[in-house]
Amino acid sequence: MMHILIQWLVNAVAVYATAHILSGIHIKSFGAAILVALVLGLVNAVVRPVLVFFSIPFIIVTVGLFLLVINALLLQLSASIVGGFTIDSFWWAVAGSVVISVISWILSSLFNL
């Protein structure tokens, strides 16, 4: 249980940091980042497998790069659900998904998650 809470906090920090790094992603508070991390985790658990399944041909043809599109769409979906979190365009969502992934990976490796 504690592992899940720490991972959730790591993802919230990654979302909050990304909003401060990229000018096209805006967040009002760290509380909003915690909510975004929760929604993004739920969306990734429920919606992502369905999108990946139906887009397998695109993923194969693009050698996995289409997964960036899926991640960006899920980040935009999370932004549309959570108030206080906005993304200016699809390309900012692509950049945001990459930066969030990198920051989460770095923090997770630091905490041995």
C-alpha cells in the first residue's frame, strides 16, 4: 500500500515539475497535480489497454512511436477531467508525456520503486 502511495506522489511531483518546465502545460497547485496523478493513473489502467489493443497495427508500423500519441491523448483526457490543469495543444501533450515519463523514471530509480 505504501509503495502505491509513494508512486502516486512521485507521479504528482513529475506532473507538477513538467508544468513548470514546459510553457504549454499549466497547473494551478500541487493539489491539482496530485489529482492529475490519480486521474492519469486510473486512465492509464482502464483506457490505455483498450487503445493499445486497437492500435496494434499502428504501433507495429511506427515501431512503437504511436505509443507517444496514445500517451499524449491520455494526458489530454486527464487535463479535460481535472480542473486547474490545462494543455495548450496536442504537441505540448506529447512533450509533456515524455517529460513526465522521464521525471517519473528518475524519481522512481532514486527511491528504488
